[in-house]
Amino acid sequence: MVEKRLALEPEVQEIFSIIDQEGNFLLSGGAGSGKTYSLVQVIMQVIRENPTAKIACMTYTNAAVKEIEERINHANLNVTTIHDFLWDNIKHFQKELKAALITLCNDETVTAISLDEHTPLAINFFDTCEEGIQYKEFLRLKEGIISHDEVLIVATHLFGKYPKLSNVVKDKYPFILIDEYQDTSKEVIDIFLTHFDLSKRKNIIGFFGDAMQSIYDDTIGNLNEYRHCIREVKKHQNRRSPQKVIDLANKLRTDGIVQVPSTDINAPNMNQGNLKQGRILFLHSALTGVKKAKEFLIREQTWDFTNSKETKELYLTHNLIADGAGFKNLMDIYDKDQVLAYRTRIKKYIQDTGINTDFSSNTFGEVIELLKQGKTETTLRPILPTAGMNDFIKARPDLMQIALASNYSELMKLYVHKDHLVDDKKNNASDEKKKGSKRDALIKHLFKIQTNIHLYQNHQYNEFLRVTDYRIHIQKIVDKQILKDNIENLINVGNKTIEQVILEAHEKRICIMEDKLDEFIADKSYLYNRVKDIQFSEFQSLYNFLEGKTPFSTQHKTKGSEFDNVLVIMDNGRWNNYNFANLFLNTGTETVLIRTQKIFYVCCTRAKENLAVYYHDPNPSVIAKAKEWFGVDNVIDLSAAAP
């Protein structure tokens, strides 16, 4: 067995020396270091040495689950997302689950789980739920249905209260491996490193990840707090990036890991045994914008922005992308509706002033008029729209009239968020209904329609027949011809609106309107009335963006991906959580600085060949730092560049 271990990479050999001592371990490695390769080696070696032991491997996304499953197929390996793993191990303890929910609902400090009821819940409240407590993609707590967010809270409570639960899991899984640990919450780490410690049973917990790539809020980030119960193994190699990108990335890291090129002559960043040098550019201008930067890269560097698989331009927010990618109107509806912002302003006023009037039978307009009664000019101000809201309302008086005529209670329930439009927590069409997706019922239905169109247009006829709602009877040529005519007529959307396409797809039985969509239209009529008149071709632009068929990407979404050419747009989009000027000057609020360092590190390390950064109108100090990081010859003022 020792001889077989010698064939493993050095870091994995070091991991097994920790496993031999029954210790928990952490593999830390920078971008492109091959952490997934190490994870796979660890799993395969564990299987060789412990052929009957079950291994749990958890990761952050369904895409990562699929990737690991494709590399290893073994009966004793269970690969899941963390939430699915936790649910699978608590779902059978229904009595404890119900008691936990009662406790959490009655605990005023646990605001994330509440029925919004003023009286304490009885201990048998959930006994009427015939199927017990269930985990689904939506939350209906009164019916005993919890969703993605609640699973973690309930699991943390149960593992903390019942050591026997840790006994069960440890006995079942002698080895538990967690990939991309930095993207998990502190509660998850506490379950495996704190609550598990209440059990005397033995098992091994292994973590794989990179603290520098912790770019999401409310995640653990690093395991510094748990150094007493884990041993760290550092992986310094970089198999992806060329030399100049590696050099830049090392200047951005803050955790002591200094990456070096891989010695593997077959690594992606090698060319016939020689390390690729690559090119890094800092483009800036006080006069021109991103369009000029792209023109420069096309003209001078022969970049091809039409090839979305090789070239990406990375923006911080979806709002910065929406216009160029062709879905600005949809983005404005889901993210910039000032009528709904005014609605929220009224709701907050009622809450802050302690008004207890029952407005359930009133329209929104009637509530406003009631609130205005007896007010002076000064006291009236909090009830009126702000200047920005007023400008929006004057430009779209039709929307305000719809809102004023809407039932107050129903309008208050309407929750609209950009994640309902642009959430991409899925990997292919078959994942659309998986837990964790934030897309609303309307957007999911539109995706289903466009998936039908996309599959047919790309001659994926078998897949198309599986997803379409049209049913062909055995050997009926007529049915096939009707289906062919129906889908081909639907493909030619032209200037048709979203509503027209929905109705046509329904009538032709390409995509039948399900109950969830009918409920959406009834319950969220204000939102539906806004979306339905948008041209379907704009939704197709959104579809292409989210499916990775455009050069555009958000900087967060690109983590884990790699491209030949990467253009990073250094614009925070009025998002105060980030400040690119402070990144170069090493100033400002520490949390903002660290967050910006990490997102910039992730963006830069996506490049396999060439990296370009565009910064609009930087001050001289930023330019000076850019020359230090990128090299004097690689800092280019586009306003002075020909032509």
C-alpha cells in the first residue's frame, strides 16, 4: 500500500499521513492548483484502502457534484450538495424535526424561521402534516414544508442537541469530504467540527478549498478558528495560468500561499514542455469606455468576442451587463421598479408609526389617502414618493394606476428580486426544478419554452421530444408532422410579446401552462402585467446569457471557470461593497478591501492565455500601482492609443 501511495501527488501523500493519525485535514490551494484532482485522488485511495467504507463527498453546486460523479463511479461513494446531505441524514427523525421547528418558531432570536403569529406554537402544531416535515424548493412552513435556507438552521439545531445524530452519521460515513469549503456557512463547519465532537465515534473530516476565493457573503471564508482540530496541507502549484498571470495573482494573495508553475509538462499552462508567458494589460481612459477597450483588444491582440467559450468579459453586477446583453427591460422590471419601492416605503411607514388598522379590504390607493388625512406639509413627507420614485412614476403613470387599484394586502405580499430573474443555480435544463433555484414560476416557464426552441433548432430531436408537452402516439406520422409545424411556427417569434409566445406554446401544446404559472399570474398580476408586454426575443437574450452563450459574465459566476482571454471591467456599479480604487491604493474599510481583493483575484485567475483589465478614468495613484503590478509597458491609455 505504501508503494501505491508513492504514485500519488505529494500533497495527497501528506493528507494520508494525517488520515493514518486519525486527524481531520484541510487542503488549501490557489486558483488552478488542481484541488478537484487531489480530491479525486483522495477518494480513490480511500476506496482502495477501505473497500467497504462509505464516503460522503459534499460540494457547493450541482455542477461540481456532476463533475465528481463523472470522474468516480463507486457504490460506496455518495456525492451530494451539502444541503441535500444534511436533509438526507435528518429527514427520518420526524419527531425531532417537528420539535425543532416548534422551538425555532417560538424563539424570537431566530428571525429566519417564523410563522408571523403572535401566539406561541403548540408542541403538536405540525402533527397535522400528513407527510411529515418535507424539504422542497419553496417554503410553506404552516404545511410543514421547508426550503433550502431552513434546512441548514434546523440541521444545526438537531446536531447540536442530539449527539446520537452525530453517532449515526459517523457510523454511516467513516470519511466525509467537503469541497469548496470556503463557500459553506459557519453553521455547516460547526456541525462537522464542533457538534460532531460531542460524539465519541471516530471518523475523518477533510476540507478542500481556497480562502482567497471566498467571494460570497455569509460564508465561512477560512478555517482559522478551527486550527486546533484540523491540519493544513498547502498546494502551491498552478496548472492553469501563464507566468504573468501567476505573478500578478501572487501579488494579490494575502494568506501566504505563493503559487509556482506546475512541473507537469502536460499541464494546460505548458506548451511543448515550456511554460506559457501570457499577456496582462491594464487599459484605461478618461474619455472612452468598454467598447473602445474591446475594439483595441480585437484590433491589437486579435481577441474574438464572438467566441463565448474562449473569451469572456467580466462585470461585477447584472445591471452592468443587461444593456449590452440585451435584457435591460426585464432587468429594470425585476430590479428597479420604483412603484414597488414606493409600496415598500408606505409599508415601512405603517410599521414604524405603529398603525394597527386592518387594511386588508382596501386598495393601495385608499390606504395612501387614509394615511394623508390630517397631515401637515412636514408630516406628509414620509408618505409621499421620493424624488427618484416621482420621476419613475411620472414616466410610467400606468404602473402607478395599476398599483393604486390593487388590493393593499396582495400588493404588500408581492416580493420581486433580481434573483428571481437571473439566478443561475442550475447547470442544464433538467436541473430547472432542483432545490435552491430562485427563479420565479414565470421565468421557469419561459426557460422551458426556450429550451424546447433551442433543442429543436440545434437538431437535438430526442431531447426535444422528452421535454415538449406534445405527445406523439406510437407510429403516428401525422402527430410528428403537427409537432414539427407547431415548433417551427413557434420558433419565428419576431416581435411577439412574452404573453403571445406563452399562449401560443400552450395552444400548440409545446409547453402547457401549469398550475404554478396560473397561480403566479393570479397572485402577482402587477409583475406579470409588466413582463407580459416585453418582446420574447429579449427573454431569449437573457436565456443566452444565463446559458453561457454570450461573452458576458458576472465576476461571481465565473468562479471555477477558465477561458483563454479574460477582460475584467473594474466598475463597482454603485455597489458599495466593492471599491476598485481602494484595491490599488490599499486603503478604505478593511472588509470592503478584502472583498474587492478576492473578487479581483478570482477574475484574474480565470485567464489561461491573456488577461486585460479596463478601468475608466483612474487617478494617478491607481495608474502608478497598475504599472507596478502589470508592468509599465502593459499599462495603456486608450484615449492616446491609435486609431
